[in-house]
Amino acid sequence: MLLASLLHGTLLLSAVAAQCPRSCRNAQCGPPTCGSHCCEYWRHKGPSDDETPFLRRHTRLLRKYNITEVSLQNSDDEVRAWAEARMQRFLPMRPISAPASCRKSGPRANDWLICELTPPCVVFSIGIGGEWTFDVAAAKAGCEVHSFDPTLELLGRHRREAARLQAEEGLHNLHFHELGMGTSTEYSGVYSSAGVPGLKAVAPLAELLRRYAGGRQVDILKIDCEGCEWREFAAPETAAALCTVRQLYIELHFSTTMGLADAKQALQLVSSFHDVVHARHRFAPFRVKMVPGDDSDQDKVLELLRQQAIDPVACCYIFQMQRGAGRC
């Protein structure tokens, strides 16, 4: 009898849910918007199996840290927008409209946009991690593409894919370099778990630009290197090297597993990045996207950064920026 009653209640709730879309969560309750039954349904509904994993993680962590700025009943898109707005207040750079000639490099929400590429053009992609979507899209746009990744665990895969792209897809303008950005070959991130830690070789950003661009304009500099960006943008020679870069696409990593393990140091590194990129070169973002971390990276944000801006579910934020009238 009890089981039958519970099943009947579940079926009734399912029927109500079908009539009450998630958009009703934030609607004014009652007719003529969503109806009082919807209001009652969402008021008493907690995390459940019909929510996305993203929302379930957020609900847990927002409650853990008593973060009340965003409703636990919001949708995926609303929570992401809240997280991205907080980031823009923390790292203030006046946003600009996206260029008219932009297209997605791939089908996923966090795939990079590729904007304003007209041959002859030069694109640098620092950090592949087994994901060639951006590099291939830039090469198919007719650009000379230099793809960098020195991760020892991935070298075999990267060599084979680079050779395949040239041989089977005719992308002879795509050049793979077993080289990374930085000054240290030590590495203990996600791609070292199979017992092959470390990087083959690295060089400062200024050296990479000198060696492979040779003073030419770099139309897009894309950086996604699992935290190596922070120390590089604190280096004095990086500021001058950016004078040849027209667009900067970068994934900034904020978890303690990716380079920001000390609060005082973290604030200094974030400040250095802002001073070089925005204050000096006037790069302005036309796109900011929060990237949820893997399980191993979630809830790994320093307390100071979490209190100020960083979503506890996020590992990283994508910034796609164009140069303004900076000092060179």
C-alpha cells in the first residue's frame, strides 16, 4: 500500500513537472504565467535526477559555502551567467561586442570562437591536450598554424594526429611543435597520471613568437596550458612580446591543482596578468565563459578567490579578447 502511494505521488509530480518547464522557476508565480501548481512544485523541489550534473554540483557547493547571490532554482544558463558576471567584476576589463565575422571552431558550448581570420594569417595554439578542433579550424581558414604541446604522456598521440592531418586532410599549413610555454619542464597535472610526468621542452612566450612568427603579426594567440599562463604573464619580456598579437584567446585556470596554490601569490599573479593584458595592451573581452572543472578540480579554489569571485565548481574561465590602442 505504501509503495503504491509513493509511486502514485511520483507519477503526479512527473505530470506536474511536464507542465511546469524549468523557466517557471524564476517566473512570477500564479496565473497567467506558470500557474500556482508550478509555483508550489518548484518551491518544494530540491536537487533531483532530472537536474544536470552541472546543477547538482552547483547546488551542493553553493549550499556548502552559503552563497546566496544566485538562486538554487536557476537554470544552467542562468548560473553560468552569474558566474561569468562575477568574474568580470573581479577581473575588470571593459567588454566589447563580438566581431561580426566569428564562427565556432566546434560543436560544444565551450569550444573557441574563431574571429576575423583572412589569409595570409598566423595563429599560435599553445596547449593541445589531445583536442585539435581549434587548430584544425584555423588551418582550414587558410592560416599558418603553429600548435605547441610538450606533454610527454601525449607526445605519441599528438605526433600521429599531426601527421594524419597533413597526409589525409592536406593541412600542410599546420605545424606541430613538441615544445611548450614556460621556463620549467616539471609537470604533475592530469596528463601525468599514467606515470610519464614532465614536459619535453619549454621556452618563454617571447622566444616562441620570435622563433616561429619572426616579427610578423600573430592574428590569434590561443593559450590553454593548464596553469602555465600565470608565471608567463608575470615575466617582464612577455609584455613587449604581446605587441605583435592582434587577438588573445586564453583559458585562465584558478584551481589549486593548476598553479594558484598560495593566496598572496595568486593575487599578485592575477594582478600582473591584468596589468599587462588590459592596462598596457588594452585587450578587451568579447567573450567570457566559465568552464566547469573535472571532479578532481572542483572545489579546489582558494578561499580568498572564492569569496571574491571564483565559482567553486569552475576550474577555469575562457577569455577571448581583441587588442585596443595599447602601449608598444
